[in-house]
Amino acid sequence: MDFPSSPAAVVAKVLDDDDLLREILLRVGFPTTLVRAALVCTRWYHHAADRAFLRRFRQRHPPRLLGLYVGDVFIPHTLEFLPRFVPLLTKTQELELATVLCRMATFSLDTIHGMSIKECRNGSIFISGFRNHKYAYEVHSPLFPERGVAVLPPPPPHAVTDDAHNLLLLPSQRR
């Protein structure tokens, strides 16, 4: 039998195998962990940045439901209910993800009165309601509060045929 001389030699033999390294990288639990692994060296980065690898990674790790908004915070002077973010924490989540969820839980959607959440997608929230006595549409990014609020222009009159405005957030195409 041929045994490697040291534990370091065993580890080096395993990590020099590109197929095995790709399988190990594929099994990291979160995209943030994959980014950290890609920073180890250029060889790991090239494996993690490969389009075919990323496609497999996304198939294995679909986006997770981080939480939901519940309209249960009563504001007495307005007689309105303000949505509150309720994180869906699990035991296996990383500390980094838990920190982001706590930031989302403290994010306030009180910039608009009579607010209604129309759509949530990819970390953005599309809301409508009254701002300065005019009906307004806004897009908030609780995951990235530094982006601020995008105040959208009202839809053209011919696009709205009744009081129910069915507007949706559409994702941009990936390149």
C-alpha cells in the first residue's frame, strides 16, 4: 500500500483534483460562502466564476424565502396598519444572513400613507399609497437601504381602466 507521508499531502492531493474541488464548492450552503471560497486563490475563483458551475450552483441552491411582511402594526393617529417584516430564521442560517434579516426587520415602510404592498421580488418591494395628498408608487430595497427609494411616475391614464392597478415588478434580464 502506498500511503502519503503527511496529512498535508493528503489534503493537497484532494484539493489538486479539479473535479472534486468543483463538487466541494458546489455544496457550500450560501452564495456568500461561495464568494469567500472564491477568494482563496485564483484557481478556486476560476472554478466558482465558471458559467456552467454557477448554473449548477443556482439549481442546487434556489433563492430562499427570507421572510414576509405582515400588516399588523397599528398606527392610532392614522387608523392604518403598517406592514412589519417577519424573518423566517432557521437554525442553519449563517450569522451574516441573520444580520441582514435583522436589518430588514428594522427597515421602515412608513414613508407613504394608506400604503399597500403590490409586489415583492428579488429584494425589492413595490408599494403604493398617498404621498403629499397624491397617489404614488415607490420601490424600496430593504436589503440595500443605501439605494434609497425610487419614486415612480404614475401610469399613463389610458393604461389604468379601473381602480385596481395591477402593476408588477419585472426582473431585468441577466447577461
